[in-house]
Amino acid sequence: METQKTFGDFHTILSEGEVWKIGGFPLQDGTFWSYREPDAVVIVRNGILYVRAPLSRKHDKVQILDNAKHMYYSVEQVEVPEAGEVSFELQMRARTQNTAPGDLYDGYVSLNLLDFSTGAALDYFAGNDKYASVYAVLPFPGVQVPPSDKTRYFCIFKEETNFKAREFNTYKITYNRSADEAVFFVNGEEVRRERNVPVKFNRFTIALGIMTEKDLTPEGSVSVHGQTVIAEYSPVTVTITE
């Protein structure tokens, strides 16, 4: 049996908490760290979400809080079927200004599938001239990652250039819980297959983001130096096959 659901309705983007909400994490001091760039320009047109953000937000002590600059989370989570598979597909476009040439991680557009019950994530990062598929288990603030006798936290990037730079490309991620397998597709072609995934994903929050990925230094964050990232997203089609 196959069921489909579309996560779009970007015309509601200002009604935060209806379909989409600003992402972020609660902190130990009781405050909330929001992934919101104060000068972001948001346009919804022909069903496409356009966000243009001059980067300014940074965090000097927590890497995950420094990485994401402006991000929307889906209010509804997608439950993963015990048997069968779930896939997520959208069209996404990335254009950046004042980012370091050839350095994807200096500013990019993201699709993130986040499981806050395990700390696991499946992502696409797209920049001006390359993209990466990402497979990770991360120490999200406030999330209890199950202990493991293997590597508990990891983030494995795989960079590629076989896409239409600065144009819309179709990104798809498929996850099979019973087979412990995640497959990544770009424009209909398989680009990566992860077998023996060590964590069972339970439910996905869909996130649409503008991000950097720059390691914190002893002096703090070095992720912001005048970049602007322009992101465009189509609605996300979720297909569950059981």
C-alpha cells in the first residue's frame, strides 16, 4: 500500500506553528536558540518558498547552534513504517554571494530529515558549485542519543558536482527501517546508498534551511563573514510504501 502527503502550504509561512515553524533548540538556561536570520527576506510565489538571508547569526560554543542560520521545521512529524520505506522528494535551488569559491560549507541550502528521538539525520546540502549528501547521528541539545558500543556520534558527508549548479535540482532520500538502508537520489539518479544504518529512525521532522558548516575555533565561531545565501524550495512530497 502506498500513501502520499505533501508538505508545502508555504503561503502559511508567517503563521508559525501551523504547517512550518522556525527551528531551533531549548537551552539549559531556559532560553530558546532560534534559527532565524533577522534580515531574511521571505517570498512565496507559485508555490515556491524563496528565502534570501544575509548571514549574521553565530554561536561561539555549540557547533550545532552555530551551523544553522535560518531554518523551518515541519510542525507535523512523519512516522517511519516498521516495514516498507518512506521517501522525501523536493526541488531545491541554491545561490550564494561572498562565499569562498569551491567551499560548499561556507554557505549552503539544506534539506534536513531530523529524528529527535535518536539524534539521527539524513540531509542534502547544496551550494553554488557542488552538493553533499549527509548521514549523521548528532548531539542535538536536549536529545538523548542511545548509548552504543560503536561510534556514538558521527557525520559523514559525500560531496558531488554532478548536478545543475545554481538551478533547481530534484533531491530524494529514501529510508527503509527494516532493511536499515538509506538511499539518496539527485535528478532521478542514485548517488549514495548507506547499508547497515546503526540507528533505527522513528519519525522525521522535515527541515528547510540555510546553513554553514565551519568548525568552531578556540576563539569561537568563524562562520560569518558577509555571506548571503538565497534558497528556493518546492513542497516536499512524502511517500510511504508498506
